[in-house]
Amino acid sequence: MKPLHLEVCGFGPFRRQQTIDFSALDSLFVISGETGSGKTTLFDAISYALYEEPLGKRSKKSIRCDFCGEEDSTWVRFRFEAGGATWEIYRAPHFVRRKLRGTGNTIDQITTLHRIDGAERVALAAKPSEVTKTIVDEVLHLTHEQFSKILVLPQGEFQKFLEEESKDRSKLLRKLFPVSLHEDLVTRVQQHATDLTRKATKLESVLGGSRDRLLGAERDQGMSHREVDAALDDRAAHLKSALADRSTSEAEQHAIAAGARKALEAGRAVQEKLERRVLATARLKRLELQAPEIRLAQAELAAARRGSRAVSALDRFDDLQVRTAEGRKQVEITRTDLVSAERAHTAASLALAQLPAIEAGIESAQNVLTRINERLPRLTQLSTARRHRDEAAEKRDHAAQGAAAQRSEVERLEASWAAFEGLDTRASEALQVRDEAVAAVQGLLRLQEAVEGVEHFAREVLPARQTEQAADSAEQARLEVLLVEARGRLDAARVRWKSADAARLAVHLVDGEPCPVCGGTEHPSPARADGALEVLEALVESAEREVSQSEAVLVQHGRVLTAHATKHDARMAQARAEEVRMVDAGYAEPVLWRAALAEARSREVSANTVWQVVREEQSQAGRVQKQLDAARVRLSGLEREHSAAAQTEASKAGRVTELEAAVGTVVDVGAAIAQARQEQAELDEKVHADKARCTALRRAESDASRTLSARQSQLAEQADKLQSNEQALEVADRALTAALREHEFADVQALKDARRTSDQERILADKVQRWSEDIAAVRRALEELAEALNGVESPDLPLLSAALEVAEKGALEATELRTRAEEAIARFDKERAVHAGALEALQEAVANSAGFIDLNRVLSGNNGKKVKFPDWVLSWWLDQVLVQANTRLRVLSEGRYRLLRRDGDPKDKRKSAGLDLDIFDAQTGHPREVNTMSGGEKFLTSVSLALGLADVIQMNSGAIELDTLFIDEGFGTLSDHFRDLVLEALDELGSTRQVGVISHVKEVKAFIPCQVQLHKSLDGSTVTVRA
């Protein structure tokens, strides 16, 4: 990621829009400014544009500028290069715009992301979450946390990666380096090893259960696989022999059961024939008892068949008799209706004679209506004209009143405008005074850093140095005493050791023999040992180590004293330089500067107050001028409106005079119109009613004539039809008498009694025929049964059934025994196959699982160093980072320091090797923990580590581009020498990436010519760039 352009507005201390063109800056630049001017806020703005979050743990709720008013917007626009493309992000969490409806402003949140291809801008996203996701997943491939720790080293936080625990360092490395494949490999190996182990355990359980079921738990104990196979073969032979015996027994039992079943079936057949003969004899007797009933049915059927031939004449006679009676009844009804119709026709004719008088009344009413209809429109027009005349007069009076009031308003505003004469001159003078006051305050504020430095040195640094010198002197005296004491103990230990060595020689002295030391033959006082020689040698070595350590501690303390003095000298030189700067400005003491600053600020406040008053008067003058112009425009319009209203009134009055001449003198036009409309409605109603009455009279006379004619025609038709039916009835009566004689019926009632329906005749015929067929069939069956049972005895069925039951029970038991034998063989064969398969699978599983289980143990951390495979990969990546970091640290520390990854103790199996870091000190020849380094040393080391991390990521990841590095503070902890080394290293780094440094240290600003300078003011901070 390479920044190109940054714009902020209403963000942090920046109220007005500020712009930084990174493409115009050198590869190494410094950002400087007073405390609180917004140096770190520039990095917060970049982070907020990319991720909608400031750096680190800062809250995004506090990003809006405190100087902003309600109508000021807060936004940031950031353009940068990444992945070979140019991108631009715009985020406005507080954007002020005009309302789409109504008046006033409203607040919006706006976010956009564009990819810039030459002159083309491609919009990619417009939602905050979508923009952030695109930046993380597709553009930078870095999360907000990774960006904060790798590309930006924030103040007070960039040493965390150096000092944090192994597990915390592991979290960041896992996000930066590809170890997901290795973690997946460990998971898959572990899962496969677990599956193989479970499979082997399950197969062992299956194999043991199978042996128990095949041979029994007691016989299975302690048998080898070969012994188990032999026992299984014996068991199989025994089961097959038992099956053969069961099959033979089953065949014999089934043969006995078949003979018993055949004898029982023959006995049941004889018994069935005997029972059928008894039933047939009883049925024959019942049929013979039904013979009289059948003869009566035959006679009834014969009479019904004779009557069916004569029934047509009877039906004809009955039909004509009914129709003739109905015809006579209809003729009487029609004659009554004819009389009623004649009476109605006479009444309608009499009413129709009233028509001429009614029609004359209708014509008279219509003439009156015509006169009323001609007068009504003129009355309505007269009413409308009078109303328009009155309205025009009212508008004329209203316009005259408005014009008079507006003239008064114009005169008042002209008097107010005259009061603002000379305002521009006063405003120019007030602005000049205010600018001079602001410039005076700004000039004094530029000395604030120097004044505060002088006060800080006198108030804190100098007393602290005096306390530090006292503590260092006391510590020096204490260490010298300890060294003297250690040397005394060493001398005493050496004396005791020499004495013990002489005693060792004295043990071998013999009187009369020469001493190997002095050569004398007499030994009056041989030396005696003051303890074991080995113990005394250990005491001497321990004392020597104690003396060496005391000397080393004393030397180290001397270096500390030198470092403290160097650091104090640097601070004193800086304080003196700041004091000289203050004195050169004319302030011998800080209190004089503070008094001058207070006075300047007081003048600034007073000047601002005067300026605000003048600005308010300017605003009031502008508002009065606008009001005066608007009042003059309204007065002109009201005067035109009054003239037009007077002309309209005259025109309306002429129209009223014209209409009054046409309709006559009418005082109350509304009452006249109401009376005319009432008369019109009454006459309309009367005419309508009379016309309806005439129509009804004509319709009644016409309806009565048609009804009379219809009744006369109907009566003639019915009389003719009645005469025809009476003649046909006489003919039908003669035909019925002849039919009764022909078919032997005494009278009509006898014929009706013999008459049957077709269904009744069919039932009688079926009954006679069915009886005849049934009695014949029963007689034939009795003859056949008599022939079949000739000489046959009655069987004993209970005895035969008992014999069959015993035989079938024996056959069933034999079958069950044979089935059990087959099932036993099937279970044995199936279980033996399971046993063989489980044995083979177990042997294969044991052979295959050994390698995976060993691999899983190694990859899961169950190894000599207790390191899991992904952690080992991370440690390899960390080693690559340390190689790159040590390349720079070796230069920055002049070969003294080197970062090491701490391996686990091979003798302590309880702890695993992790990602902890140590620092190797070439002066002592031993590594130590990084927390023991001073602030300046930590700064050198953490900068080297961050650059090394960036180098490794850049070399191994094409997706992540680290073309920029921002460093916030830290140079104040370095001595002049090491500060120069760091700056030279950063300058060299600028050949491959852009480096931005935040610092208020003068030497840093002097070394880096390209500077982004921030200035505080009462209206917010501003940015200037000095190339």
C-alpha cells in the first residue's frame, strides 16, 4: 500500500479542509508540530478511511472536531496504490446537506470506494461494511489490527510485538503467514489415527465376541488362532451329523401324518352324504305341504291374464269419463269470468269520458311554466352581478389599506438603513486588530515548547538527576564493599586449601625418610587438614566466581553511571538551548513569557469580541437592505392591485344597472328567485300527475276490452270440446260391456279385482315355476344319495381326528428339530465368516495404523521439544523474520545486539518450545530477556523487528504490499549517536518504501528536510508541507 493523497475536514483538530499530497513528499519525511496539533490524527484518518476505525483501540466516537459547528461536515478522502491499481475512499460520518423537502439541513453518513483507471472512476461499493470488506479481502489483505501493528507503529504500542507473550505473538503470526494447510494436515492425520485406533479396538471387540459365541467363553480362554480353527472344524462336523439324523426322522413322521389325513378325509366324505340325505328328506316334506297354496296362485295367475286382455276398454271408458267431468267444470268457471269482464269494460268506458277536461288543465299550466322559465335566468344573473360588484368594492378598499401600511414599512426600513452608515470602515479596522492579536498569540505559542522544556528540566529532570546521582553513589559504595568482602573470602579459602594440600603430603611422611618438600628426615610438626581437599577446592572456585561476578557488576554499574551522565548532559544541553531561544525572544524567565501570553490572549479575546459585534452589525445591515428592497417591491404591487380593483368595480356596477332595467325593480332577488322556483316545482308536479292520470285511463279501457274478448273466445272453445267428449263416452261404454261378456267377467268390479300389474304377474309365475323345479330337484337328489350309501356304515370321526392330530404333532416336532439344526449350521457358518473377516481386518488395521499413530504423536507435540507442527512452522517463519531484523539491528546497535528465538529446555519435558524472544548481548556473551533492555534499546530492536517482519511478508506474499511505514515517536529515548544510526537506516530504507516519522526532536527535524508541519490555532489545526 502506497499513499498518494489525503484530505481531512472536521476530523480531530482539523476543522477546515487540510490536504497532504504524499506523492510530492520524499521517501523519508517527518511530521512535526506542537502537542495536540494532530500529528497522530493524520494516521488515524488513514486508518479510518480504510477500516472505519482509528488506530489501535481509539474510539471512533471522538473523531469529530470539537471546533465544528452544527453546519460543518466531517469527512476524509484517501487515495492510494495497491495491487497495481489506484483506489480512492471517501467516508463522511457527519455530512451536512439541505433537506430534500422543506427547509433546513439534515445529517447523512456517506461512504464510497472507487478504482481509478486513468480518467475513469469505477464505483465498487457504497456501504461502510462493504467498503471495509473489500479493503480487507481484495485490496490490502490486512485486517485493522494487522495494519495497526505492521504498517503503522503507533506511539506507545509499537513495542508490544517485541514484549508480548508467545501465545499473543502466535496469533499475529498466524494471521500473517500461511499455516492453515499445516493445521489442516495435523487435524487430518490426528483424525485418521483416531479412526484407525477406534477401528482396531472395535475389531478386537468383534473378534472376541465372535469366538465367545462360536466356542463359549470358557473354551476360548488362552487358545491360539490355530487351535481356534481346529475347534471350529470339529464343531462344524458335529452340527452336520445332527442335521442328517433330524432330516431322516422328519421324513418318517410326515409319511405317518399323510396316511392319517387320508383316512379322516374319507370318513368326512361319508358323513357329509348322510347329512345331505337327512336334509333332502326334510325339504321334500316342506315342499309337499305348499301344494294347496301353489294351486291358488295358478288360478289367480289365469284370471289376471284374462283381465289383461279386457283392461284396455275399461281404461278408455274411465279416461273419457274423467275428461267429460273436467270439461263441464271449466265451462262454468269461464261463464263467471265473462260476466266480471263485461262489468269492468263498462266502468273503464265511463272513466275515459273525463280526458278532455284534464288535458285542458295541462295546457294552461304549461303556459305559466314558460313565463317562469324566462324570468328565472335574469334573476340569477342579477344576483351574481350584484355580488361581483360588492366583492370588487371590497378588494379596492383592501388594496388601499395594504398600500398605506406598506408605505409606512418602507419609511421605517429606510430610517433603519441610515443608521448603518460607516459600518464598512469599522469592520476593516476591527479585522485588522483581530489579525494582529492572533499573530501575537501565535508568535508566543511557538515558544511554548521551549518554555515547557525549561520548566520541566528545572521542576523534574534536575531533582530527579540529583536523586539518581545519590542513588548511584550509594550503589557504587555498596558494590565496592561487596567486592572487598568477596576478595577477603577468596583469600581465606585459598589459605585453607593450601593448608589442606600440605596435610595431604604429611600423611605420607615417615620418620627417618626425607620430606619431598624440604628434604628433612625429622618431622616434628606435620600439617593437619582443615577439611576435605575436594570441599576446599570447591570453596575456592565458588569464591573466585563470586569475585568475578562482583567485578562484572561493578563494571556494569560504571557503564550505567556513564549512561546516566550522558543522558543528563543531553537533557541539560537541550534545556540550555531552549532557554537561549526563550531569552533571545526577550523573556528571561518563563513567568514573563506566561504573563505576555496571558496579556496577548486577553487582547485576542477582546479583538474577537469587537470583530463578532461588527460582523453581527454587518449581518443586520444585510438583512435590513433585503427587507427594504422586498418592501418597495410589495408597495409597487399593492398600488397596481388598487388601480385594477377600482376599474373592475366600475364594470360590475354597469352590468347591475343593465339587468335591473330588464327584470324591473326587485329589492330581494333571492326571495324572488325562491318564489319563482317554488311555483315552477308545483306546476311541474301538477302537469306530470295529470299526464300520468290520462295515460292510466286509456290503458285501463284498453285492458278491459282485451279481457272481454278473450273470455268470449275461451267459452266458445270449451263448449265445443265438452260436446265431443260426451259423444266419445257413449261409444266407450258400449265397448266395455262387450269386453266383459267376451272374457267372462260378471261386472266391472270383477274385472278390477282380477287385474294385476306386470310385476305381480311375473312374481306369481316365478313362484309356481320355482316350486315345481325345487320339488323335482329334491326327489332326484334323494335317489342319487340312496344309491351312493347302499351298504356303507357310519364313520367314527372323533377317533380319526385324534389319530391325525397325534401324527401331525410328531411331524411338526420333527420339522422343528430339523430347522433348528439348519439354523445352527447357518449361524455357525455366518459367525465363522464374521470371525475370519474380523481377524483379517484386525491384522490389516494393526499393520496400517502404526505409522499414522507415530506421525500423529510427532505432529501433535508429543515429541522431544513438545512443539506442534503449526507452531514449528511459525517458529520457522519467526526465524526468517529474525534474520531480516538482525541485519538492521546489527547496524543500529553497532554489532552488540542480536535477537534470538528461545528454544525449550531439553532437560525440562514439562515445557514446550514456543515463540519467546531473547536478546543476545555481545558484550556479556549471554542472552537475556528483551524486557531487561532500556527504552532506547527497545526502540532500536522493535523498529528492526517491524522492518524484518515487513521484509519477510513482502518476499513471501504477493497479495500483501508493504510499500509504506509510519513510525510515531520513540526518538526521544535514543542518544545522539544511536539516533543518527536509526535515521541513516531509515533514509536507506527510503530507497524501497516511503517512511513517515512523527517526532518533535529537533535533531530529527534537522536531519529530514521533507517535513509536514502542523500548527494549532483557536479555529483548529492547519497543515503546511516543506519539501
